[in-house]
Amino acid sequence: MSGTVLPWSEKYRPKTLDDVILPDESREKFKELLDNKIIPHLMFFGPPGTGKTTVAQIISHAITNDVHFVNASLHSGVDAVRTKIHDLCRITSSDREANFKVIILDEFCTYTPQAQTALKTLTEVFLETRFIFTLNHIEKIDPAMQSRSMMFHFQRSSKRDLYIRLSKICKAEKVELDKAILCDIINMHYPDIRSCVVQLERCSKGGKLEPLVENTDFVDICNIIK
């Protein structure tokens, strides 16, 4: 809607793979998938705020117009798989060119073992549906589900990369850069990029950054921004 003010975590959410803080190897593999115009089931796992959901959305919307996002933590039981997820799979894709749909199951590690078993059956029956699973705890996922997906481990970005990202946001928002406060934010929320951006917005008042309670010492500041 015109005039809507977005929170910075949404306003500065990466729109392309080049905008995401990723290892070059992972970025190139994702681009290769996009070049092929089709994807297998994908499983993204790693710490919170490392870009899993963002990359899932970028990839899925780049290859089809028929994308469905499901917060798995709100629909984690076997009944949800047999109703909500089954119904999404059953409907013919609205994208006539791609001829398949993508379902993003966010926080998939909240799925019960029974729900994972039921979902495994859906992946075998509805071949025109691709799933992208995002999760924090890979150890909670049935090996049978893991074997049906291409796996990507999202790891922590460097503090320096995160400092550069937050600095760019400060510049875009015309907020005076304070290295010590920026480093405090990073040390408080690292490696969660999203939480760092949320905290940055909270600290921004009248074009300046208000300090946090904890303070980063000079040596740690140098280690982050060097």
C-alpha cells in the first residue's frame, strides 16, 4: 500500500542473491539452480537470522509465480499435513509456464515425526510440487526427509560483513555512524542478521544512534571493523 512505512528488517531484506551475505560457493550453486529454471526439494538449515527464509523466497519467486509460504510452527501436526499441505499440493499450479509450485515450510524442525512421515508421502505423490524447508535444528529431521532434499548449511557471516551491512543501512537512513554502538549491536545479536537490523532501528533516534547498556571495548571494535 502506498505510504506504508516498513520496518527496517523488511525494508532492507535482500531482494537478490547478490544482496545476501553468503559464501561465494553457495551463491554460485543457487544461481546454477535458477539458471536451470527448476529446483529439487531444498533443505536450508543453520542458526536463526542467517538468510535461510530470504534465500528461499528469492529462489522460489524467481522460478515460479505459484509460491506458498507456510509457518510450520503453526501447522506442525500430522492433521495439518493431511489437510492444509495436502490441499496446496493437490491444486494444479497456476503458473502454466513453470508448471509447478513451490511450498516454503518455514521452521520445519517443529514438525512432529508423524507429520514428517505424512509429508514424505506427499513428496512422492505430488511430483509437480517442490518444497523448500527452512530450519534451525537439522538433528530433528528424519533422515528419510533429508535424503529427499538438496541440503544447504547456512553458517554465520563474519562480524565484518555484518558491520558493513549495518553501515550501509545507516547511510541510507541518514543516521550518523557510531562505530562503538554498531559493534555493541553486533556483539549483542550476532550471528542473527535480522535481529541486528531490528536493534539498529530501535537505537536510531533523530539521525543518531543511542548507546546500548553494554559497551564494546576498543580492541573488539578494531577486530570487527578491520
